[in-house]
Amino acid sequence: METKKYSSYAEIERDLEILKLEKEINYQKLVLSFQRTKESITPQSIVSGVFSSYKDYFTRSYPQVLQSILPYIINWFINKKRGN
């Protein structure tokens, strides 16, 4: 990075003001980000997130579970009708 050379104090003051404003903008972005994060972490959002992840898991694995349990259920009904 090349060192900037100033020809007057007005240029220095202008650059310092720009840096000060950039610092304030970045600080406000950080505060806003923190507030949004704090608002998104509520018990309701945490519980709904947990349930949605389990719902997705069980929705995808439902056919596999059904295929593995279905023969046992059919055998149970057949044996129940026979009286065994």
C-alpha cells in the first residue's frame, strides 16, 4: 500500500471525516446484524427448526419404514384371523 501525501490540512480532515463515517456505518451494520440475530433466536423459532428438521427426516424415510414394517403387520392380521 502506497503512502498518501497530503498537500493541506483540509485534505487530511476530509479523509479523517470519511474514515469516521465509514466506521460509524460499519458499526451500525454490526448492531443491526446483532439485533436480527437476537430476534431470530427465540424459543419458538428453535422448536420449529428442530421439528422441521425431524419432519424432513421422517418424510424422506417414511417409505423405507413402511416397506420394512408392512410384512409384519400383514402377517399379524393373517395370524389373528386364523386364531393363532
